[in-house]
Amino acid sequence: MLQRRPEETILIALDVASLEQAKAVVQAVGERAIGYKVGSELFTRCGPAAVGFLKEQDKEVFLDLKFHDIPNTVAGAVAAAAELGVKMLNVHASGGMEMMRAAARAAGESESRPRVLAVTVLTSIDQTILSEEVGCKRALEEQVLNLAKLASAAGLDGVVASPKEITIIRENLGPDFLIVTPGIRPAWAAKGDQKRVMTPAEALRAGADYIVIGRPITASPNPRDALERIIAEISESNS
């Protein structure tokens, strides 16, 4: 049974092309939404102003920039992100243990102490891509779990992983390890470029702490109605 209100688990991905579009979505959804994800496109186009606007609206922010660089550079990036007041941010687990430890230290030294998550395997990657293009010989689920265990050992708060790996991560890393899941598509929405997907209710039942939903809401003619439909779907599934 879901312990939090459905809206407390949803992060709306502002994968839009301008700050004006982002503002339009936030204003259309109104007080019903609590958290938003700011990704590479929006941040590259308008920078910290996107985070600043959301903070002004009293929204929680997940800064999804997937830092992946040498440890010192990542530590500096995490410290800079923390100064913006974001609730969560992420790094690539494939950057290795030293890099992830540097990220954890930088977050811990900041006043706001954002939660730091490790990206495991992108939801656009399937077993064929992982094996033939990335060159990883592990089964996809095994690779996700391996990276999740490294992230935990490095002192990170959790991971970003597809909903297909929620159960194995939860079983191995316990109830307090955060799991944020993209690849969420309501039954009525198109999958787009995501390959490993679940519905919102399925992902939360499997043990996700947060689910990331973008285009089904942001591309809707009525973003608030789309969000309400998702909340109702989750509530009905858990009643």
C-alpha cells in the first residue's frame, strides 16, 4: 500500500525548449504538483533561472544533469548545484567509486545537503545495446544492480533506474535506499524512446520512491488534467 499521497511521488520532467514553456506548464498544473525535474535541455538553454523559478514557486527540484567527469570536477559541480537549493541531483555510476565518493562529500559539505543519486543504465538502453555497443557482458539487470551496490558503498542516497529493476534493487539494498524511476508511461500514453517502461501504479507498487513523468503531462493540451488522470490511476490501483 502506498504510504504517501500520489502527488508526493511524482516528479514532472520539464523536458521543454524554453523557460517560457516551463513556466506555462508549472502555471497550468498549479499547486497540484510538488516536484519537477530539470534536465539537460532546459538547463542548457536557460541555466539556473529554471531552478530559481521553481524555487520561487515552492517546488522541489531534481536537477537531472548526470554529472560524469573526473572526481574534482564532479565535486565542484555538485557543490554548485547544492547552492541552487535543489532537493536531488545525479551523477553517472559508471564514473566509478572515487567520483561518486567525491560527489557524496561535496553534497555533505553543503548547507542544503541535496540527495545524490547514481544513474545506472539509461532507460533507452536494452540488452542488445548494452552488450554490442557499450561492450558490457553482464545481463542488464545484473549491471544495474552492480552499479547500485557501488553507489551505496560510495555513500550516495540512491539510484536512478528503470522500473524493471526496482524489485532487485529494493531486495538487495533495503527500504531506505532511494529509487527514482524514469521510463514511466501511463497506459494511455506512447512509450516514445523509452524501452524499459511501466505504468505509474506498477512502478510504485514495485517499490519506487519517485516516478518521473514528462511528455504525457507536458505535451498534453491540458497538463493539469493529465496529472489528475495519473493521480487518479495511482489512487484507484492502491485503494
